[in-house]
Amino acid sequence: MGFAVLTIASTLAALVTSAGAAAPAASPTSAAATPTSTPSAEPGTMLVVGDSYSSYYGNRHSRYPGWWALLGAELGLEPRLEAAAGTGFLARADSCASTRFRARLDTVRATDPEILMIEGGRNDWRRCTADGRVVESTRTEIEQATDAFFAELAGLWDELNRPRADVYVLSPWGTTKARKGRIIRPIVREAAQRHGFSWVETRPLSLEQAPDGIHPNNEGSRFLHEQVLQNSDLSQRFQRA
């Protein structure tokens, strides 16, 4: 009788031990170790406000890719273009029907880009009068228009809670109106820097790079894109493609 009780007790103990070993409780450590997948982030936006140095050209797959398209691909950013030929901080094109850069600030606000490129100044040697005539600009008029634009942009950019250094400013030039360039480009540079934006120095395009003395060919667009990379911190900030 005693032997039978002992045998049953031993058997029950073995079953309990066996069941406990076969089904261990899950620990927080083992649950946390389960791998999870994270969706890839969308590329940031690079908005370009500019003139014909930007508007005459297409994306990097087109026949004539723009400097901005090459730059966006290099930095892994999605470029968006807000540019019109003949326009600038003061200029409104030959027809006087286009808008100055200030009119495009609503697009800046709506887009809220990661990077903002301001390309211009080449056309600001001229302006439109109230009756629609094109006349030569004075230095004071260029200074006032340029500073007014950057002052308004600074306020908008602060509202978006973005660092002002994320605005990059360049003023490309060709071989024509070189004397105007020596006046206008420093005005643009000083106004941009005064408001805390990043100035990007670019060398004037040669006739091989801009056969009409103004607009870059493919070689010129590549040159401008390389100048922006060399003379800014963008290549350090963004992963190259």
C-alpha cells in the first residue's frame, strides 16, 4: 500500500515538472527581441525660386537637365521649381506681366521645404514702371527690393520654425553685362547674409558653358550644380546618391 502511494506521488511530481519545462512563460526580453520593420522615409523637398537659369530646364532625365535637378538627385531631395524667365527681386520680365520673387512667398509657405534655393539677380538691372515700360534700375532700387524680399522671407521662415541657414542663395552670371554683375551680385550676397541666409558663391559661366552669354548649356548646368556643392555645406548635410 505504501509503495503504491509513493509511486503515484512520484509520477505526479514528474508530470508537473515535465509540464513546467515544456511551456516556459514568455519574458519581456524575448518579446522585445522580435524584429520590426520601419517604412522608409519620403525624400525631403528642395524648393527653387528663380529665373531662366532655372525655368528653362527640366528634370535630370530630360534632354536639358537643370542645375537644380542634378543637385536634387545628388542630395536625395525632391526638387520643386517656382521660377519664371526675366524675373528677380525687382524685375518682372520684358512684358512686365510676370511676378517678382516676393509674389512666390506663398508657395514657400505652402510647401514648407526642407531646403530653399533662391537663384536670381541677373535680371534686376531693369525694372517696370507703373505704366508698363521697362527702364534701367538704379543701385538704390535694387538694394531696396532685394532687402525687402529677404526681410519678408526671414519673417516667413521664422514662422515655419526653420533655421535661416537652410535658405541657400546664389546669383549665377554669364559673360554679358559683366559690369552689372559686379554691382548686383554683391548686393544680393550682402542682403542674404544680413538676414542670416547661406550665400553660395558661383563663378561666372564661360561662353563654352553659356553660348548666348547668359543661359547655361548642359555643361553650364553641370558646372553650376558642382559650384553649389563645392561652395556650400549641402554635400556634408545630405547623403549623396
